Amino acid sequence: MRIVSVKQGIAPIASDIANAYIDFSKMTASIVAVTVEGEGGARATGYGFNSNGRYAQPGLLAERFVPRLLEATEAQVTAPDGKLNPQGAWSAMMKNEKPGGHGERSVAVGVLDMALWDAAAKLEGVPLWRLLADRYNGGQADDAAWVYAAGGYYYPGKGVDALVEEMKRYLGMGYATVKMKIGGAPGTALADALAEDIERIEAVVKLLGGDGSKLAVDVNGRFDLQAALAYAEALAPMKLRWYEEPLDPLDYSTHATLAEHYGPPIATGENLFSMLDARNLIRHGGLRPDRDILQMDPALSYGLCEYLRTLDMLAAHGWSRRRCVPHGGHQFALNIAVGLGLGGNESYPEVFAPFGGFADDVPVVEGRVAMPDIPGVGFEAKNKLYDVFKGLG
């Protein structure tokens, strides 16, 4: 095996939407195409990109990680059975990188890692979910993945009625569980912001037939402990699916305090970018393996190679893979969820196009998505996204 070429570019995913912490008016994503040649001259091109919420990484890619990948030897990128070895390529990319500092380089490496796994599955002529099931899950893959519709972003002039109509559209698409943003009223007194959000939440729960377990709420790490506890007291009787990222993701002790006061599920982890950060959360964050949700995103956290290490760590600490529901709403994480038996995957039906959502003509049926039998990640079956990759040449 050898790496033939690596091409990178930047794609805009700008939008007028906002969550409680940031707006997406200048959001970008890195895109890459990695061409690999195998035995007998067989070639495959894998594609990768980074999830929303983190910006494109052209500098890190150009200065460090693409050159290292191109310099990787055939021995480094070839497994003993002659197949492409993404782990070996990952090690080549991380040469001369010190421990720690997982904020941005993890995104750049994750983009290339995604492309390598896409190429690896294409060279074997199988979908990525099947390759992962065979290599890492005893050949067992789920028939379908549970998915939820993430939306409910803040938008200029968007009131409760528009929020409810948005959620109604998701239900019409086949989703059974939805997620909305809260905590996005900056400059508003806590009591007033809470009252506004409770009105919004109650309207969506009413649409869901009064079943709070079909709704998750997401703070995007904005609250301090006082606000998190005030919301927790108001949310607890609603028995929501989960209360997501109420606090700064690295403030483990405060997470532990919140978990002592809030009995229903808490979800967090999308802004933790390494196995070691995830381990600190498990050790010190007070999370409960019988109910809480872990949302680490492979595309942002050094890719699947690191995510496999994270899953091993979780198992050693008594956590089931079913507690993992990755952030990102993309096909890469969906393949991982099906092939490795995770608890499900996020979905963005109406935002972050063309990166959000899954393959064209793949329906959501009662909140579940069955995987198509397409080699690789399946980008070629998502026409608008594939057009973006083809722009790399």
C-alpha cells in the first residue's frame, strides 16, 4: 500500500442559525481526498471532512499532517495481511506531536483519518460498517441505527410557533426523537431566560404527545453551576431524553455536582477530543453508566483510530457502547454506530448541508436508519456532498 495523493480544500457551511454559545455565520469545514494504491495497482480515493462547530484546518493540514501522510512508508500504511492500515497511517501523521493539546490538531487528523477509512473499505469492496463489524465487533452489525433530529436553533425572528413547525417537519420525515437548543438568551436574567425556555420546551413536548422522553435539550456548554442547577430543577419533572452539555465540557467536578442533583440522563462529550480527555470525564465527571450519554465525535477527535481506543477505555470502566451516541450527524459516525453497535447517531435534517444527513434515498423509519450496501462510507450516494468532494479534482 502507498499513499498516492492528498488534496485538501475549504467548504463553507455558513448559516444564520445560532446556539447558546456561538453563531454559524462564518463556519467552514475542511475537506480532503486521499488516494491510495494497493497491490496490483488497485486504487481508491477516500474522502473526509470535519463536523460542524469546529472550523477548517488548512494550516495544520498543509504544514504538518498532509506532508507526514505523504511521507509515510509502505510498511507503515500496510497491514500484515496486505490491506490498508489506517492505524499505521495515523501513527505516521502523529510523529513528533507532544501529548496533550487536543483542541485543533485532533480535527485535522480526524479529517484525514475519515478519508483513510473510506479508502480502506473501498479497497475491500465493502461498506465501512461491514468492515468495522468484521474487524472489531465479531462480525455483528446492527440492522439499523437509532437516530434523532437535531435542530431547534435560534434564528432571527424565530418564535415558539416556528420552533414547533420545525419539529413537526422532523416527525413527518420519520424521526421519533428531536433535540432543541436552550440557554440562548444572552443578557437576560436567569429567571426570565428559564421561563422563556420552559415555554419553548413545553410547546415541543405538547407536540410530542406529552412524552418528554422524545425530546432532548442542548445548552452547548454555556451555563455555570447556578444556571445548570436552576434549569435542572425545572427540567427534572419533564423526564426529557437528556440534558445536553449544560456546563463547560472540561469542568469535570462541576459536572459531578450537577449529576448529584439531577436524576434524569445527562449527555456530554462532543467537545472532548481524545481518549484521555474522555477518560477524565469518566473518572471525575460523576456520570452514570446506566443512563448518561457520551457524544464524542470521531471526526473531531483524531478519527476512528482514537475512537476505538476510547471505546476500549469505556469498556474497561464498565460503560456499554450503547451509551455512545456521537455528535456530528454524518455518514461516518453512522457507519461506526451500525458496525460497532453504538447507541445511535445524531442527524441534521435541515442544517449544515450538504454535510449533515445521510445518503440520498435512505429513509428514516420510526426513528431508525438502515445502512445501504455501498463500499466505503457511502459519500457517493449523497449527491450534493459528493459534488463538493469532486471539486477537489
